[in-house]
Amino acid sequence: MWLAIRQILMEEGSRERLAKIVNKAKGERSQSQFAMDLGVSLGAAQNWLKGQGMPSAKNLEKIATAAGMSLEELFSEISGGESEKIYSPKVAEDVLQIAKKLDKEQRARLVRLLFDDLLN
């Protein structure tokens, strides 16, 4: 999934959209305070505010929270409303990363659903 996010951030206009979200997340705080609140360097925060640099997945999560958005909303906005790009796994490992977020009962249910699908 991180590869899909990186790909979106490489698309034209996506970094500018991210910069707008970062500015929204910053609000009235100074750049230094914003960087401290996120636990990142001032340089990193400044780059993101200018539409430069690429935040890590963990930092994107912090930015989304600071902007009052879910991670899904952030991805959708960065991709220009084309969030389906983010959720189209290419390999089984992409699905596994999503499945790991489920509790044990739901993972077992997913395995049963996949098994049933393979039998049909």
C-alpha cells in the first residue's frame, strides 16, 4: 500500500494538494511548533508546507490527524478524489497488510471467505 501512496505523491498536483492539507493541519501554529507537535524536524515540516519532500506513512497519519481527517480522506484528497488507486492491491502482500489490521476473529473469517471463493 505504501508503494501506491508513493506513486500518488509522484503524480502531478498531488504534492500541492498535500501541501494544502499540511497547511490546514498547521493552522495558526508556528512552523516550529507544528514540527514539534508532529515530532519531526523543522526542515521536514517546511518542505511539506512547500510541497516538497515525501512524508513517511507514519507522518502522513500524523498529518491526517492534525488536519482532522481520516487517513482515507487524506489519501483521497491527495489523489484528487481518486482513492480507488490506493485500495487496488497488486499482490497478496498488499492485502495481507490490510488484513493484519483486523482482529483475530475477522482474519479467520477472511480466510474462510477466501477459501470458499477458491472452491467456487
